[in-house]
Amino acid sequence: MKFKKNIRKIVGLSSFISMSSFATNLPVSTTPLDLDTSFNSSGLVQFNYGDSTAVDARSYFYDVESTTDGKVIAVGHVSRASVNGAYDMLIVKYNQDGTLDTSFDSDGKLIMPMLDDARLGSVAIQPDGKIIVLAITREVDKPFQVQVMRFNINGALDTSFGDSGKYTLVNPDKELRGKDLAIASNGDILFMAHEFLEKSFGIQKYQTKIIKLDSSGAVAPGFNLAYVDSVHVGDSSEHSIEMEQLSLDDSDNIYVSGRMIGVSNSSHTRRYTMLAGKYNINGDPLTFGNLGADSNFWYLHSDLTDTAPSGVPQSNNILNTSLVLPNGDVVSAGCDATGLSRLQKQTSSGDFVTAFGNNGVQTFDNLTSAGGGEECINELAYHQNIGLIAVGNDSNEQMVFTIDSLTGSLTQLSSGKLIPSSTGTSPNGRLDAISVLKNGKILVSGTTGVPFSSGNTVESALMVHIGESLPDATNNIDVMNFASVNDAPLSSQVTSVADTATISPSGTVTASVLNGAVIRNGGDRRLTGLLGISDGDSLQLSHTSANEVSGSKTTSLIVRAGQVGHHRNNRSWNTGNEVFNFTSIASAADTVPDSFVLQPTSTTLYQLAVIAISNTITVSGINADTPISVTDGEYSINGEGYISTDGIVQQGDTVSVRHTTATCTSCTQTTTLDIGGVIANFESTTIETDTTPDPIPLNHNYSETPLPNETITFNDVITVTGINAPTEVSISASALYSINGGTFTSDTGTVNNNDVISVRYDASAIYNGAKSVEMLIGGISTHFHSTTAEKDTTPANFSFGVVNNVAISTLVTSTPLTVSEINAPTAISIVNGEYSINDGAFMTSASTVSDEDKVIVRHTSSDKNDVTSITELTIGGVVGTFSTKTEPLDDKVNHNSSGGALGVGLLSLLLISGFRRIREL
């Protein structure tokens, strides 16, 4: 029983004590509760197992169990050296004579620090001897978390369990307290914890969690119970559900015992009721008790409100423990509010067994010391020849007593100062746990010097009582030997050598197998679960070996040879069973793989600068994580992404490598793969040099008709293909080329595959002249042709038109003419006037014009009225005229008579002046 409500006061104390001596010279008796002097010569050990030498150093025991071979495992915690108030986990293994078993962690005791504070509360032993413990750990200023851990027989943490030996239950915002631990018949592990909910109306409210793990330490699927928090009594809406222990029946049904604290909605008064419940192994509720809709629970008080009867306690009222008897009845024990120890016996459906005590309830007042306060039973055990055995205490004294399991009557009591500290300075102490050894002796563990202690008086305590031999088996089986197999391949089927069962008297016994199978009388059939073994059967044990190097796997054959001992919380084996184990140990680490070959996936040569991937190899010949590295490339494991960093491979992994091929022709690129020191190269070779391009058109004709000496460009005329290396390119003198839009050059150069070439040169210097240039690419010739236009000096017809009604003797200028449809300088001449080219000076002499030149002409109008003046301009033989006609005489007279003549004269004067300015310019 672990981390009970009273323990909350103990584990918070910070004290350290030094090692002490064993108590000796206790009286010898022949009654079951007399101490067994063959254990440490007195039947009692009180000792501080911690390494701390502080004044207030402490050492606690909270649980005790026996192993299948009759040794003793006690667990608790000790003060952490040099850290006041912090603890380390403690596991101690004893031989049957009370000496420490030095095969366990070399000295018989394991002190294990974890985080900043670590405390053990519960222990259960697997048939193979491995040790399951329930602990709470925490960091400074953080809440406790719960951890389930498994240790090998030698005290080493079993790293094959959970996450490197442990399963952790953590809630970063809420305190967790481990309460109890159980092992089901198939090896599954159940553990129970309190989870702090909130503080309400002055009460610390908890809810109880139950978790099921499989034997590997992983959460078992299909378990439907998360919280034991669906219990409600009366109209109280505030509850704290605090279950203390788990017990199992032969069907692995789960019984929980504890208490509920209710707070009434009006006065907020605390009220207590004992509580017990039942679930199946899948976490589904089963009928047990009287709690209405929550019919899987039994309660003592149905009303926790302000109107509750006066008998409803407002102080302690709890069932600390329970166990299932061989006939299926359930006995629960704890204490009531009057300070009496209480036991109650119910059927598997929750009905009280009236023959037990007073209608199923029995109370005791075993401790009557002054000031001792209430007494309480902390744990129960069952012995077939003795009955029920209970341990407990009040604040001054301790008690161990036996009860008739049928009537509830007290049959023997040992009480008083049972475990004084070895220093003799404190008579107080607690008894928390009880177990029955294979030989029928009774183990009791506790702690001296609590709760009223100071200085080095808090010591781990262990008592062994004489007890009685367990009932004789109906049939006995001789020891069977299944020799261990060392260097077993990882994750492989391993089978023991055969041994023959010898049963006396000759007959059949019932057995079960855990963590493996039995092969009976040869063949391939592997049997699991319950089976019968007959005298003379040839048996082999078989299992799949561990999947990690040096990991062990044990199969247990558990022979139930008649009526034997009983476990409260462990159905994987019973005290008194014969357990035969077969163990395999995985091979020592082999990280040297079989040789391997890396080959290209293509039989052809590779193109330049492409990805080349090797064949896929399967790693073989190793049994442990093996380093892998690569040089000048990348590797992929099991088809994942390619990487170049060092990594790890395992047996059966697939690996391929890749790299980028060389950028030169006929070049080899090499990647080296190293697995566990075995090296192989992957090589790729690029194709041979090819500088002969694909066919190129022999001739390229310029699409337009350039003028003589015009610079022409064949843009992007050639895309070079069919080469795989830089290839020489050249061009005729006076021509240029450009690669991929670069600078034009006439120098010999090189091109690469898919380069694009443009060509530029000046056309022929003559009209109707042809010109060709040659380009060589990798020795392949291609030509670029152009022909200039024929000479044309005959422009388009033109005329400057007629200007009428101009003043006499006036200089008149034509509108501009743009010369067109010629492509060479063309003769120009004028008769009876002047002309100007492109706004140049007016002239009368012959000259030449070009296409697009601008020409204007001018002349002076006649000095007579109504007379036309004509200027003829000849360009390339085409004549165009410019005419002006002076105004009629009548118009002149009319203008003079009206004053208009003066205006015309002034206008003519202005025009003449303007033309002169133009000529001067």
C-alpha cells in the first residue's frame, strides 16, 4: 500500500540519519506472529540505507514483496545526500536469512536518484524475477509525476520496458501521487494514482486515475477506465475521490478501496464515507454495492450533506486495503471515525457475508495506548493455514494481527512498540505492508520513528514472523531446467532444450505460461494460457528474443501444484507456485555488415551533370545500430530522403546512394559508402566527347533586301545540338557572331550544346550585289547569304500645286515635298525658281537628293495682275511644277478703294521680308 493519506505527512518531512545496528535478542516463540530468529538472528532489521550523513537523514520502507525463489524485496526512499528535504528511490533485496543479496546491484541495495526528488511506494514481482515499482518524481518547484519502472533481477534498469526502462504519467499543471500497483494474469500492469483537481472550500480535491500497461511498458489498448470519479453521494457537488489500493481476483477483475470526501453545498462541511468499487480487466464497471446509478460502488454513508445523520463522520473514515479470497469473497480493511480498525467481507457482487463479524463487519480496538489516537489497518494478506493477516498502527504503537477469514474473529495479536529505532531514541513507527513468503513466513515492512520524530530515528524496518507452512501441494513437480540461450539473434524465435516433467505422485498439474509459449512432447504447436502437464511430458519453452543488443527475454512456466499461497495484487503467479524460467539474451553487438556492392542502375554512359542513383542494397549481418556515412554523395535509408550527414542503419534496412555526374566527358565520379567499416564505391562515367553537331542547314538567306553596306543580322539563326563538349566555332572575315545574346565577335570561340547563335555583317557595297559569309561549327560549314537592292533613281510623281491670288512681284514658297521611291542619290534641277533640300539654302544649280529628303521650291510672282508664273523641278527625270497666279486687276482696284490694297501691299511686303530672312538663314 503506497502513499496513503497519512503518508502525505511523512514524505514531506526532511530528515537524515546515520546507519544503525540490528536489533537482537528478541524472544523465541512458536506462534505464527512470533519473530523468526533465523532472519537476522532476531527477526527484525531497522536500518538507515541512505548515503546521507546529515543530522536529519531518513530511510523509509513502504512496500515489501517476495520473489518466486523466496527472497525479499523492500522498497521506499532515502534522504538525498546534501539536499535537505529531497529523496532518492530505495530498493533492498534480502536473502531468507536477512543478509543482503549482493547479486543485486553488487551490494544488495539500489539507491537511485531521479530528477530533484524521487520516492518509491509500491512493488510487484514478475514470475521471471523482474521488479516492477511505482514511483513519484519531480523537479524543484514542479508537481510530482508518476513513473512505473522495471528492474532486472540484478538491479539494472530494464531498458526494454517503456521508454528506456520506465513509463511516465505527467500532468505539468497538477500534482500526481502514485498509490498502488498490480499485475494481471497475462502480465499486464495496472497502476493507480491520485491527480490533484483543485482546492475548494478548504479541501484538497483529488480524482483517481487507473492506467493499464502491457508487459512491454506501453499503454494497453481497450482499457475503458480513465478516472474513478463518477461517484456522487447525496446532493453534494464537491467531491474528492481517493482510492488507495488495487486488488485482483482470479478473473483479473479489479477491486478498488478508499474513501470519498464530500463537501455540502450550503455549509461546506466536510463529510467522509468509505468507498469500494469493482471493474473488469477492460475497465468496465461491474455490479458491486449500493450506490444507485453507480452500482459498481459500495459506500458506507449515503448522505454527505448538512442534513446527514450525526453518525456520518467529519473525520477519517477509510478503506485502505482489500483482497480477494480464494472463494471470490472480498475483504476490505481500514478504520472508522471512532478510531477503530475495521474489516468487512462482501461477496463478489457486493453483498455482505453475514457470518463474518457483525453482519459482515468486524471492528477492533487493538491499540489502547494513551494519546495514541485512532488506529487503522494499512494492508491485508491472506494465508491458507492462518487466515487474514493485518498490519497497522496508531501514532504511538504498531500492530500485526490475524483474523479468522470465516468469522472475523481475532486469533492472534502482536502490538505495541514493535519497531523502535535502532538507536532507541524513538519508539514510534508505522507498519505499511505485508506479504507471505513461499515457506509460509510473514513479511512486514514499515518505518521507525514516525510520525513524531527528529534526528536520525527514521529508519527502514523489516520484520519476519514465523507464520506457518503453506498447505501441501496435491502433486509436486521436480525442478525443471531450461538453460538460458546466449547470443540469440535479435527478434528471432528461440526455443529451449527439452526437459522432462517429473510429478509425484504421478498425475497432472495445471500450469500457465507467461511471455512465450510451451511446446509439449515435440512438434510445432506452441501452447499459451492455462495447460495441463502430466508426468513424463517433454517440455520446451519458446519466445521471440529481444529486439535490442544484450536485451533479455524470459518465458515463465508457472506450475500451480495444488492449494498454495495468495497474492493481493498479483495474478501472474502465487506464493507457493513453482516457477521455471527460460531466458534468452540477444547477441553481443555486431556492427560489421556483410559485404555489399553498389552498381549503377543504367548500363549506358551518363550524361554530364545529371543525378546518378545506385542499386538498392539490403543491410545484413548486423544486430545493432550501425553507423553509416558517405563521401562525395548522398544516401537514402528505406526510401526516405537523401542525406549526406552521418546516420544509423539497422539489420534489414535498404540503402541506395546517389551523386551528380561529372561535368566533363569521359570522366568518372565516385561516391564511397561506409557501413560499420565495410566500404563500397558507386561510380558513374560520363559519355565520350562529341563535338560534331546535329545537321545544320547549309544555307541561310537574309529575308530582306538591304541597301549597299547596310549592317544586317541573322538573329538566333542556329541552335546547336548534338554535342556534349565545348566545340570550336569560327566565321569569315568581316563578319561577326554572338552566342546566347552575348557580344558580337569575329574571334574563333567555342559553343556548348543548346547554345543559340546569331550572325551579323555589312551587306555588299554595290546595288544588286550579293554577299556570303561562312561559319564553321565543329567542322560543319554553313553559309549566310544576302543580296542588295537594284538601283532606283525614279521617284514617285510629285507636284507642288498652284497658289492663286497672290500679290504681284511677291516671293512665294511651296509646301514641302518628301522624295520617295528611290534608293540612290538622284539628280535634281530647277527652272524658273529656287529649291532647298532639307531646309538648306535655296539654290538654282543642279544637285542630288536621296530617299526621304524634304524639298521646297519658290519663285517671285509676276509683276502684272492676273498672270501665272510656273517653276519646274526635275528629280530623276520626273518633273513637278509649282505655280502662282497674281490677283486680277479689278480685285486690286477694289482693294485700293476700300483700303484693302494697302493691306495687300503690306502683306506682300511682309512675305518678301520673311522669305529673305529664310534665305539668309
